[in-house]
Amino acid sequence: MGVGIAFLVTCYVAAPGAHFYSGDPVGQKHNLVTAACPWRYKIGTELFIESVGTVKCLDRGGLVDGNHIDIYMDTGNYFRDRQACIRWGKKLLAVSQN
């Protein structure tokens, strides 16, 4: 793991039936947390986020650029996940590439 860089880390949910930028359907279970990452990270890149753990870049976002990562919340309940993201808010956390 490299030295951590400060990133704005936010959280998002997606409606069932949607797809990530990678083409994987939302709701498909992955071994790692899915994240929308800036374009400088290739799809499939694994990053380590302080207090979160390892995430896999499988998505993009219109507002995700610079030092901003959006982690995907999916417990199987869209409304509960949405509330969890609201509680998460915005956090400044150290991020490093695995």
C-alpha cells in the first residue's frame, strides 16, 4: 500500500436494475465494496480507504473527480441504504492504491 492521500469520500445508492459503469448489474455481490472513482483510476483498480477498507473501482460519477470517491451502499434495502448514506455525509479520509 502506498502513502494515503486525503480524499473526499461520499456514499451513494442506485435503484435495482441499474448497472455500474463497468457493466456489472447493481446488486451483484462482489468480494469488495464498489466505488465510483475518478477517471485516473482504471475500472477494476483496488484502493484502500481509511475506516472503510479495500474498495474496487467499478463505477464513475458525474461529480466524482479530483480527490473524490463515492462508495456504493448495498444491504439489499434501498431505503435503509439511502438513510445510511445521508448519515455518512462527507468524510475526508486517507486513500491509497493497493
